[in-house]
Amino acid sequence: MEAPSSCPKCKSENIYQDGNLWICPECNHEWTFVAKDDSASLEVIDGSIRDTHGNILVDGDSVIVMKDLKIKGSSSVVKGGTKVRNIRLSDGGDGHNIACRIEGVGSINLKSEFVKKA
């Protein structure tokens, strides 16, 4: 596999690899390269939201919270191990990319890095 030479979003050449992800420090864009089965060409998988283990999340999935999360502006806490059903993926500018409703807490947004697919 040939390594990418620039960011597909901003075309910056200052990119680096972190595990399976390629990261652009200038625009904070992250992407992966996967070889297609039918040919040797490379495909960029972009825009997918992944959980803490790298599983792709889609609308309607159920996830489990990995650790206790304090809710900003409240004294409530979402306990680790809480199962959240029927998530909605959103494009939160602050990194919160999962919109959901948790019983006893209400509607909140979560970061995908703190959940795993159930």
C-alpha cells in the first residue's frame, strides 16, 4: 500500500499516521486507507463515526458508555456500563457526535470515543 502524500480535505502535506488513521494537524481531519478486494487501488473511508474500538457506528445502534461521564452544568453523572439505545449521529462542532436520550438523565450528546458498540 502506498502512503498518502497529502490531506484529502485541505491538501496539506503535513500529515502523520497514528495506528490505522492518518491525521492532518492543520485541519484536524482524520481518515483511513483500505485496500479494495477486487483491485490494488486504495479507497478513502471518510466521514464515518467510530467507537472506542474502531467499529463504525450508524443511526439506530445501541452503545455502552465506557466510563463515568460528568454532565457539564449539572450534578448528574452517566455511569460507565450504561446502555444507550437508538443513537443518532450528528455533526457536533465540539466533538460530541452522538445525540441520544438516557433514562433518568434526558437528551444529551456524547463523544464516540467514550462508547463501544453493543
